[in-house]
Amino acid sequence: MLLCRRSDTLTRPEELRTPREPAPSPWEELKDLNLSDPNVTRVDATVCSGTVGHARLLYVLSIFYLFIFLAGIASNALVVWVNLRSDRKCSDVFVLQLAAADLVAVATLPVQVSSMLIGRWPFGAVLCKLTHLVFSVNLFSSILFLTCMSVERYLSVTLPPGGRRELTPRRRMLTRRLVCATVWMLALAAAAPETYFLQTVVSPHHSGSVCRPVFSSREMVVFVQMIFSVLGFLLPLPIIIASYLALPPDPDRGVSRRVVLSYIVVFVLCWLPLHVVLVLDLVALLLPFSCSLEGFLWVALQVTQCVSMMHCVLNPVLYSFLHRSYRYDLMKAFIFRYSSRSGVARLIDNENTENTSETFETFETFETFETFETLETLETESSLAEIRDRI
């Protein structure tokens, strides 16, 4: 669920601050509403100017959300499809889970963005909780799978050969599945608290209800926010940075080093702005009410949320499309799907196999020589047999 302002979630009347005398232009006079209603917050209780500008911003952001939805659905669905058809599913478990999580997360955007544009929640209380739960679980799992992939890549490079031999393919698959199950359970546990407090409450500014968490105290707001920040950023970030930067340098793989740095940069650019704004939003609860501060935080939260959702589009590019093995599997999947009766599929399959692995190239060369040698032997024996028959 797209986040709302944390100051919008406090509902106890004794915690609502009565706005001070408003400053002159550019803010309009604050209009007091009924503070006895437990569903009216300190932000709902006042109306600052600039709501028209907010509406324009939401329409602009909805265009970006539309792009994220279309690109995220197409790219992640393609990654899932290729990985399910690939013969190397054993090594792509985390990539498959990451793509599935991003795919489901962007699939909930139309419901949330439509509610954001009309300013109310017309889908009922059940979908209010269900949409938030599905979105949050997949959001957390996506970030955690990125962390797992960084750790696995580090271990695959630094683990001694003897240690890798002890892990049979079956044991590796079992370990990955256990890690995947743990990630999904952890994501569900992280999303459960805020989902529990979600309610559809009547909005004083619109003819309808809004879907948002209703907390009883600031302590609960801080607790839920800390879960989101710790599991969504503060814990994964140092693990991802340490895992990728600790990889041994390889001068022959300069491109791979740049790709590794892009993993870190993209993660920081997508998530750091949002978490900075959320921290400022919590600090704002301790400050006197100000229309300028509220307006700034509202705009900042909307923009940084949209930026954070770009990770659903960038993840398939970074972790799939940039890798030669995935491009090979993608091309092979389409070739064999639409050209299975022609020899082009086998020709491209052999050509890419040679370019992908020197081991396969050596094996194919050896196999070719062995075939030629066998054919020459058979031909010689056939000639000798023919000469005997003539004698």
C-alpha cells in the first residue's frame, strides 16, 4: 500500500494539536473541523492551501506509475517465464523469486493509484487490508531476496573449492528453498502489524472513506516505522554493500565490477530518499503544526514513493537482462518456441553455447574430433571389407 503521512494515523483527540494562528500569504486561513470525531486527525482537522497543486502532482505521478506498472509487468513476467523454461533453474531460484515478488507488487498499483487520484477508497474494508498485505509482503521479500543474492554471490566466489564440493546440487536446492521460505515468512511478519491497524475511515474532505492505518499512540507509529526502515533498508543495505565490495578484484572482469557497483547505487538511489522522508515525518510529530512543513513532507513522500517503486523495473534489467546466460536462455526460449521445426534453433543454440563457456567449447571440439576419427575408422574398415570381397 502506498504510504500515507504518519501524522495522518494518530486518532486520539488529546493528541491533536490545535493549529496556531496561520501566517499570511501564501497560506489560506486554517478551517477548524470537528475534533471530537476519533477518526479526524490533526491534518484532517485543517485545510491548507495548495490542494490544487497537490492534485496536479498526483496526476503527473500517475503517469510515472503507469509506466512502472506496464514496464514492471512486462519485464518481470518475462524473467519469470524464461526462468521457468530454463534448464538452470537450480541456480536462478533467487532471481525467480525476486521477479515474482516485483511482479505481484506492481500488479497492485492500479488499485492504489486509482484510490490516490480520486482521494478516497471505494473498494471496501477487505480489499483495504488485502491490497496492503499483498503489496507490503512482496515489497519486503523483494528487498530481502536482493540481500540473499548478494550473500550467495559472495559465498560462491570466496568459498573454498572443497566446501563447494561438499554441497551437492540437491542440498543446494534444498538450502535455497529453505531460505526462500524464511524470506517469505519474514516478509509476512513485517507486513502484518501495519495491516492489522488498517481501517476504512470517513474522510472529512471527500464523500467517502480512506484506507489507512489507525494507531492509538505515537509509540505504535514509531514501532511500525522502525520495522519498515530496519527490514527494508537499514539491515539489507550494509549486507549488500559488504557482500559486493568484498568480492575479490578481477582485472579481467571490469564490466562485472561496474555491474556490481550499479547494484549498490540503484538500491541506494531507490530507497534512501524514501526512508529519509519517513524519518523527517516522524520528527515532524514532535514539532508545532505548520502548513509549509506538512505540505513539503506530503509532496516529498509522494515523490520518493514513486522513485522507490522504480526498483521493480530496474531489478530485471540489473539481475537478468545484463547477464549473458539470461540473454541466451531468452533467445533460446523464443527460438525454440517459434522456430522449433527449423535448423536455426539448433544452430544458434550451438553457437551461443560455444561463446558462453570455454568448457563447452573444449568438449564440443573434442567430441567433433572424436566423431571425425570414428567416421574415418569406419570408412577405413568398410574399404578393407570391400577389398576382401573383391579378392
